[in-house]
Amino acid sequence: MLQAFKKIRQNHLLKSLHKRTRLREIKNMDHVRTIGIVFHIGDELSWKYLYAIVQELEQSNRRVYMICDLPDGYELNYIITHAHTTLCHQKEDFDFWGIPRESTTENFLARHYDILIDTTGGDSFFSQYIALITDTDLNITYIDDSLHTDKSTLDIYDLTIHGNAPVDYPAFFENVCNYLQMVKK
């Protein structure tokens, strides 16, 4: 019963955030300077793939900031080495309603992003909330069509890349970069 009330409150909050107006702008990848990445913590191999991509982006003169949620009871058995990564621990960093505390997310939300890349596919309240509250020109996500049934999450994002398997970080980021390279202004 309590979970049902939490879900109703979360849906109401997402609807009110979705009504906010924001300027949507798509830039050529050459003009992208700040990138935000939303992800769920996973195994060490997934982290290494993601971190290698982040390093490559940073080597091409871009600032990358990342935010992720760490489920209650999940034991992180490797080190997150990226200095601009915000870990939101389910137990301490969320309020009763499942909303990330401002003190935890303020460092990530304090800046403007040219693009926000959600690698989770918008599959959780956390990822949808971060995508809606972040000051960004363009929201991008990957949608696994074999699992994704909720079409309302598609309204949150400006660009979706579809597939029929879980997200493959190297292929997904390559597609994002290729699409943004095609933008002519």
C-alpha cells in the first residue's frame, strides 16, 4: 500500500516537472562542451566500458559529469575513479518518496549541459527525475524495445536510439556521436 502511494507521488512529480518549458537545442558534436551522463551502477566491466568512453570524451576537450543510483544493499566491489561522478545511495541519499536529496545532487545539477545522456533508458523514477530536472539543451537515451513498454517515458527525451538488447555502451555512444556529427547549423 505504501509503495502505491510513493508511485502516485512520483508520477505526480514527474508530470509537474514535464510541464516546465525549456529551450531544446541540438548541437553538432564539435560544439558540445559539457556532457551529463545518467547511469545505473553495474558490474565492473560495464563501469570500465563507460569510463573508457568518458575518458575519450574528455580527451576531446569536453567536460563530463556523471550521476548514478546505488540500490540499497548493493555492495560496490570496485573503485569509481572518475572525479566528477555523483553516487546516490538508495538508503541515505533519497527521501521517503524516493526523490534524491538536493544535498546529494546539487553538484551535478549546478551546471548547464549541452547534452544529457541517459544510459538507463528512463527505466526508473531516478533516471526520469534527473532527466527532467537537469538544465540541458538535449536529452538523449537508449530504449531497449524488447523490454520497454511504457511509451510515456519517450516524451521526456528529445532523441532516442532504439535497439532490441540491453545497452551496449560503445555502440550507443558511437551512435550518439554519429547523429550529432550530422547536425549542420
